[in-house]
Amino acid sequence: MPLILVVDDQPSNIHALYQLLVDNCEVSMATSGAEALAFCAQQLPDLILLDVLMPEMSGYEVCDRLKADPRTRGVPVIFVTVQGSAADEAEGFAHGAVDYIPKPFVDVVVKARVRTQLALKLASESFARSQIELFQRDKLASVGRTIAGIAQELSSPLGNALISACTLQDDLAHLNGLAQAGNIKRSDLDKHLRVSEESVGLVLSNLQRTLSIVDSFLQSTADNFGDQRRSFSLLELVHEVVSSLAPALEAHQVRCELDAGDDLHLLSFRGALAKVLSTLIQNAIKHAYREAGGEVHLRVRPLGTDQLTISVQDHGVGIPPGLLGRVFDPFFSTRFGPNRSEPGLYIVRNLVTFALGGQIQVDSTPGVGTTVRLTLPLISPEARRAAN
């Protein structure tokens, strides 16, 4: 049976969850964050139900330590807490939790969400094993990482939608049982309507997020921008991109310094290059500076007679050396949380390499900053052949 670790400083809460889950799971218990971490050091649970408000070490800190350790990073964590506001839920997801159950909890909700997370973990492990076997050749290794990234990112919104559907199904079964017994009350109907409204809303929002993720991948080729090769002013394009990002720059108190020199004209994909520059500047705005305030330097220089270089540089927190090799993986981020629904530099590399015919390089030093350098032809490869 799957092993679940219940972490709560209140024995009554532990007992209630134990009685709820023990028929279908092996349940272990910890009454403090330190005890939970010590348990995970000896044995990895399949799922952790974690209280937030605990003395000495909060649930948030426990989750942060679990996610910082490669050995325990993949263990799903569900927060179970009296703090049930939308802001509290967002805080929980930001610390790496996969779900959030407010107290006092509803039995059918806990069972449905635990069942769904265990099923997702089992499917993820099965998928990972199949990927190792399927993509052993070097030529398919990048394909394997891409598929794994897509599956991992899609599993969250699809899993949340499934959780909501299961919750609604269990509540309908409960209501039907009351109706068959003739014991249904107005309060039962009110509760059912509340659960139904919340569940349907979550299903719709998570399916919309899924479509957004798929759409992001569809944008990884120039064709999906409705883009055609044409001649355009690079300086004019850069100004348009920076102007479109003015609200984000202002909100984060980040200044974009442009050093473009003489204007250059390209025969290439204008939309694809705009997407590349916009993504790089947005990455610097969102991830370089943990607090508001900073600078992003965008520099353009000619390279020989038929190429140019574009660099986007920040002076922020940088990327640790151990993570630098993963920056082109789909959905890679140096931050945990639920808002990682864009493939990021994966799309940028595809556009630079396959649409624009160029190269991309990322250099970063923790505490100093990150620089992304693009080397692009003035005439894209396909356009050059056509011109010749």
C-alpha cells in the first residue's frame, strides 16, 4: 500500500486523518517539522499531508527543505491547515505544494485529493521509467526531456481538474444516498451546491491553463506566429518590444537600457524575433531580481558583414552552476510555484535555432547576474537561399 506521512502538532488531527486513510494506505505520523524531515531521511513516503502552523518549524519551511533536497523533491505535499484564504493557498503553492486542504476538512474531499495525487505519482513514476528505456540514444534524449517536461507541467492542471471532478462525484454519491434514504435536508442541498460550484470552477480554470500550456508549445515555430520572412528595421522592432513591456517594467521598477548603435535591417521572421526578445526581457524582469528594482541592458552589435549579436543582461541573483545546463529544458524555472506555465527558454532556443538560423548562449554567475547572447544572420538561411 502507498505510504502517507501525516505531519501535525495536534494529535487529534493526526488521529482523524489516520482513521480516514488507514484502510487504503500505510499511514505514518510526525508531530513536528524536524521529526518529519528525519523520517524522510530514512524512508520516502508517497505523499505528505503537512500542517502549516507548527511551533519551531512551520509547514512552509518543512516544504522548502523537502523541495531543496533532490532526494525528496519529488514527494508530493498537500498542506492541511486552518488558513484557507486564496492568499494562503497561493502561498502554499509558491512553496511547492501540489494541493491545499482547509480545516476543518471534509472527508470525501481529503479522500478524493489523496487518491488523485497518489494516482498521479504512480503515473509519473511509470512514465519516468518508460522514458529512461525509450530515450537511451543521444539523438532522442532531448525529445525525452521535452516530453517529460510537457507531461509534468500538464499533470498539475489536469490533476487538479481530476481532483475537482472526483470531489463532485463523491459529493453526488453522498447526496444520492441521503435522497434514497429520505434523509435529505436543506443544509445538504446548500453544501452540495457549494461543492458543485467550486468544483466546476476549478475544472474550467485548470482546463484553460492546460490549453494555455499547449498553445505556448505551438508558438515554438515561426509558422505559428503567422509570420513570413520580410525586411524590417531591428531598432524599430526593439523599441516596439520594450514599449509593449512598459507596464511590467514599471510594476517591477526595472529599467531597460538600450544600446543599439546604428540601425540594422534584417530579412527574417519579425514575429519570431519579437517573441524571443520579449521572453528574454520578461525572464530578467521576473526572475533576476527577488525584490523590486533593477536594470536590464539590451545591446545590439553587427558581427562581420552578415551577422549581428544581441545580448540581454541583468545584474540579479544569477543561476547556480548546477542548474545552468537545464535552462533550455521545457518549463525550467529557478523558482517553485504554480505559475510556471510557459516553456520559457525552450521556445526561445527553438525560434533562434530553427526559425532565425542563429545560436544562443547563456552565461550566469550567482550574485552577479545573467547574460543571454544571440548570434543571428542578417538574412535567415531559407531567405538567403531564395535570394541566391
